Amino acid sequence: MPSSELARRLGPVSERTVRYRIERLIAEDIIHVGAIINPKALGLVVTADLWIEVVPGHLRRVAESLAALPQVSYVAYSTGERDLSIQVYARDTGDLHHFVSEVVGNIPGVARTSTMLVPEKVKDVHQWDIPELLPTASRTSESVRAQGGRT
Amino acid sequence: MPSSELARRLGPVSERTVRYRIERLIAEDIIHVGAIINPKALGLVVTADLWIEVVPGHLRRVAESLAALPQVSYVAYSTGERDLSIQVYARDTGDLHHFVSEVVGNIPGVARTSTMLVPEKVKDVHQWDIPELLPTASRTSESVRAQGGRT
DNA sequence: CGTGAAATGAACTCTTT
DNA sequence: AAAGAGTTCATTTCACG
């Protein structure tokens, strides 16, 4: 939507102001604007979640190795039984199995993995919207940056 | 980036063509363009993954109930030990605990939940890029649509 | 707010089926 | 001949400073 249209809807505010606001939201890492690619459209019709156990001291390095892989769309640390949680895309289950056993399994520091297929997503991050009740004006951009940019 | 700039970089192609292509990618659900909100910027500094067991026959209904909740950013079916995998945002761990035990726990059909904190994300969907090696021109928009729009 | 740039809609071509 | 992709061009609208 053009900024001018947004300005019209927001009421008594200039189009220039709207553009400044959007710039600020992006600069302060409050929103991220971009395109998300549908892996199914590329023939990557299989999605799976992996739990990964890592030998102590290798966690960060393993996480970054995984994040660097093109099949991997999501990597996060996790508390609890497992150390890392990742999501991967594959052409088919054979492709997935090869990836888990040959690629992930051979990253130094990976102790154990377990795989769960994700047959269908019902809701995804890009659909998440701000809860109404939230006290929105609470935090400054300073505190946001201090907490780290990652969502 | 303006479409005209894209057209320049793509080589011998008109700026109008570039915009038609982008329109098509969106219409055919190959890419999704939008903004992702950083929950930390809203004071939702705690992220957690939940595994949910559902009593047989209630799966779809429970999944949709969860997806409707504003605290929930991600809902997916899962094979294996658990039926559903979701991600939630909370103000703090107290808020999270209340949400899990009072809100999720009271959805009819939810049999069991287990919660894992997500201390930090290393890579996320919006950072995922198309693997180079992929045979990109393979599938038509028909087959994409037939596979369903969900990513 | 004025100006240059970008988006839009419509007509036309080319190719493929 | 019909559908799809790309081009050109006139007009409206927007983004930028």
C-alpha cells in the first residue's frame, strides 16, 4: 500500500510522516519488511523439524554450521531435553533422510538427532499480528536494541 | 528496490515486465511479501515452543483454536510422539506459564503439553533463500496451487 | 509542495499449444 | 484461436528532498 494511502487512513497525518515512521520501524528493528519464499513452489514439498543434541561446548558452532545450510530455514537454541531445534526443507523423504544422516550427522559436535515430519502448517510467523491489549508505547528503541535484534 | 532498478540489473527486460513478474509470483503464492513484527520490540521477550498431545479426532479443531490465539505465532501438525507443535510469545515466564496452564490447558481436546523455552533464534524463515542447485523452472503454477498455498 | 520517478492500464506483438 | 509473456506508451499517482 502506498504511504499516501496509509496517511489517508491514519487521519490527520502527512504522507511524509508515514514514510518517516516506516523507516524508523525498520531501522529500529521493530518490523522486518521482505519476501518469504514458498518452498513447495520450488519442489521442496517435505518439511521436517529436527531436535539436535550437541556435545558440550560446541553449541554455538554447530548452530552456525546448521544455519549456513541452504536446506535449513530455522535454527534456534532450546532449553530442555534437546539443545537445538531446526526446520528443514527437502524434495522428498529420501532427500530428507540423506540430509539428516549424511549432512547433519557429520557436523562435528552433533551427538544425536531426532526427526519429525511437518505435514502441514496452520499458522506461521508472517501471519502473526500484534495483540490488541498490549501496552504498545512502553519501550524505547534503545531497550529494543539492547535486547538484540533477533526475533 | 524500485522495479526499474531490478529491470536494469536483470538485463534486457523492461521495467513493466518486472512488475508483472512480481505480481505473478505473489498471485501464484510463490512468494509472500509483507512485514514481520519483532515481538521483543513489543515487550514480548519470552519465546517458547510447545508440544501438544490431542485426543483423537480433535486435532484440526484444536489446531485452529490455537492458531486463533494472539500469543501464538506458529502452529503446525507433527508426526511422531506429539500431534502439534506451536510457538508462543509472552511478556515473561510467569505470563508464559499462565498461558500454557490456563489457556492452552483448557482447550477441549488438549491432552498433554510440554514447554521448551527458546532463548535465541539463530536463523528464521525470512532469512531463508533459494538453494542455488535447485531446478527452478520445473513446476507450473498449477502444480503449486494443487499442493496448497501453505508454506 | 514541486519535480522527477514509479506504478498503472491498455493496446499490440510474439510464441506456444 | 486462445492463453501466456513481454513490450511500448499515455496517464495517474507516488516518493523524495
